[in-house]
Amino acid sequence: MNYEAERVIWMKRQRSAAIAIAVFMFILCLSLFQLFIPSASAQAAIPEDEIDRYIQAKMKQNNIPGLAVAITRHDEIIYSKGYGSTSEQRPITADTPFAVASLSKSFTALAVMQLVEAGKVNLDKPVAAYIPSYQPSDPRGSTITVRQLLNHTSGITDTVYPDMTIKPQPYSLDEVVQRLNAVTLHSDPGKQFRYNNTNYQLLAGLVEAVSHETFPEYLQRHIFGPLEMNRTLDVANTNQFQSMFGNYLSQGHYLLFGKPVAAEEPEWFVEGAAGMVSTVNDMAKWLQLQLNHGNYKNAQLLSGEGIDAMHAPSDPSNGYGMGWEISKTEDGKKRIQHGGILWTYKAEEILLPDEGLGVVVLFNSGLNAFVDYYSFASGLSGVLTSRPPEDSFLTSSNLELGMGIILLITVLMGLRSLARLKEWEERYKRRSRWRMLLSYIFTLFPCYVLISVPQIITFIGGGRVLSLEGIFMMMPSIVIWLAVASLQSIVIVVLRVFRTVRLQKIVKATK
């Protein structure tokens, strides 16, 4: 074999070897790709069909007219979608605006923490040092620190300053400060946790006083703008919602025996505590910021240490940090959350930092005694973390059906009592006066309960003081039942008293 032939054979062998090596390397890379990448894609994949079924079932069980949900994982929005319709019957999308209520508090807290990190505010300095017009008549008020306002341990409570029931409502932060000057604290600052919106109204006033910007301007420039929350805004009073109806924000709803009823939000001053309007796509960016140590697209809005401080409870017994509630999941992992309550809108958000997950759900129906709104967000987090949500028989539909049955029974019993007045009259002749008096007192029992509803709610609600209009919108079926029962009891007692007097006159006339 000559040299040229040997060279050709050698070159063919070299090509074959190169091809074999290339094939081997390709297979190796493909194997490595399959080994590592699927785990990452599995992390990114979410059970969309399961989420859809879960939300739609929960909406049906609880008579929710519309909601939107967004889910984030670290710095990525992995799910966002709207369900149901607005009060104008427009389909809800991930860009439909909702009032987010007390979810606003964490934004106010971030604004304050930004000023802290800028060296303009000291958390442990009295807020009166930053707001010259805050000169409380109660000397303890002058010692309330910025941190105590953030943690709801200021001593200001609904019982001493019922911000939801005050008439007329304030129209500016300055007016709030002037009214607070006359308040006597419920307890010494730092002693007790009492959730109160006014704490965050004072903090909004602090932001204005230190930054020399209005509160909405500060939020837009330092938070909404950097986070690209382009469909988010802040209002001072719920009356401003009405000016948005039709061209931006739709009316929310309250639930009357399970039927959504579109209604205007009762007047309430909400600046700093509950004044934001946003979308789930915008709120998802907010969750991303929380999960990424204060960073969003290389914009550092707050240091990681600052975010950690906001997510740390001031006291394990109450679990409240700075604009966030902190607790543990069933398997002991950290859970950071907050709810937002209005009478025609509701909002829930959850952060699971160990899993890098965030969930926000915004509703166009408001606080209702029979709807567990939190279960929507917690159930979604369970779907995403292999902790299946638990079904409950006590859904709004079942509870409202139960109230309807109770109301019907109450009406029938009232009609029965009216129809048997003659029999009662015969029994009266054999009863002593003190027994008759006791029967009247017992018959009027629904009236006592109806009159006491605000106090009962304040007692079982941790000292929150609600307006009568708000109480009705929160539990209309219960209020209607009590009102019907009270009216029936009054009519029955009046007729019985009338018959008693008539019988007494007859007896006297026969003597």
C-alpha cells in the first residue's frame, strides 16, 4: 500500500473517531441536560388545570362574582389570570383594577423603611419629632415611636379613635393628626398589640413631612415607578372610588343571601392604611420584590436587611411585623401574609419564602361573615407546594341556605304566635303578673341582640369598631333575620299588651 492510500485511510479513521466523539459528547450533553433541566422546568411548570378547577369551584361555593389571581416564583410571574366579571359584566383579566384595602399597609411600611435607610428617620424616635403638628393632649402620645406605629403597638385603638365610624370623615392627613391630638390612648405605647388603621395614617403623614412630597407622589416616584406598577394608584378617601367608576374601577359587591349586589363603598378615609387600587399583574411585581430581598430588575428599593426587618414579628405572641403578618405553615415553614378588607372589595396575599412562592388574590366582593377569603390564597399555595387544600362543608352557599331556612322558620313561628293569640289570652288569665313580665322580656330577646350587634362584633373582633352600614354589608342575612325576628317580637308583645289591658278593663267592668 502506497503512502497516499495510507493517508486516506488514516484520515477516514480520524473522521470516524471525531464523529464518534462528537456523537458521544452530544449524548453526554443531552443526558446532562435531561438530568438537570427537567428539574428546573418542573419547578417552573404549574398545574394550571388544577388551579382553574380549584378557583372556579371556590367561586361557585362562595358566590364570588369576580376575582383575579397572580402567582410568582422568585423573580418570575408564573401565573396570572382573571375570573368572573365586573359589575358592568366585563370579563375580569389580570389587568383589571381592584381596591386592595389593607394590602396598602406594606407599601406604607416600605416607604418608611426607605426613609430609615436614607438616614432621615429613626425607628425608635417619637413620631412627634417628625410631625410638628402632632401634639397630643395625652402625654403618652408624645412618646409613640415610628416602630410602634409600624407594629400596631402605639396604644391607639378603635375604641379610642374609631376611624371607620367617625362622622364626618377626615379629608386629609393633617386633619387626622389634629383629631388624634385630642385622643386619650387605650394603653401605654409598646405594651399591647392592637391592629388599627390610624397607625398607618400617621405613618403616611410622617412620609409627607420627611420627604416633602405628598404621599401619593412619594409612592409613585419611589415605589410604583421603579416597580413598573403602571396601573396602580393611591387615593385618600373611598369617595374617590366613585369618580373612577365606569372608566377605571368598577363597583364592588356585597353578598345578600349569597347574591352579589353591586354597591358603592361607604365613605372612609383610607390614606396610608387602605387607599391603593391595583391589579394582580402589578401586585405580582410587589411580591417579586419581597422574595428577592428588595430587588426588582436590578433596582434595589430596600436592602435585604430592611426587607427581613419588615418580615420579622415585633412579638411572637401577635406575629405582626411591619405591614405583614408572620406565621408558620403546617410543616413549620415561614409564611408571610396580609389581608385587605373593604365592604365591597377584598384582597389576600401570601409569601412562602422557603419555596420562593408568592400568591395574590383580589376580589370584587367585600368582607362577609360566611366567606373564608383567606382559603383561596392558602389553598392555591397548597396546590403549588403539594399540601392539598382541605374542603369544607361550611361554604358561603351552604351557610346562606341555612340562614334562609332559619329566616323562614322564624317567620312561620311568628305567624304561629300571632295566630294563637286567643290561646295566649286564655293562658294569661291563669298567670301572675311577674310571669307575664318575664314572658315579654324573653319575647323581645331578638331586639336586644340586634341592638347589641356592634358591641358583640367589637368584643369578638379584637376591639375593631365597625359602622352600622358596614355591619349590614358584612352580614346582611344575619341582620335581616334579627330585624325580622325583632319586628315580629315587638308586634307580638304589643298585641299581647293590648289584649292584657283590654282584659283588665273587662274584669274591672264586671266587678
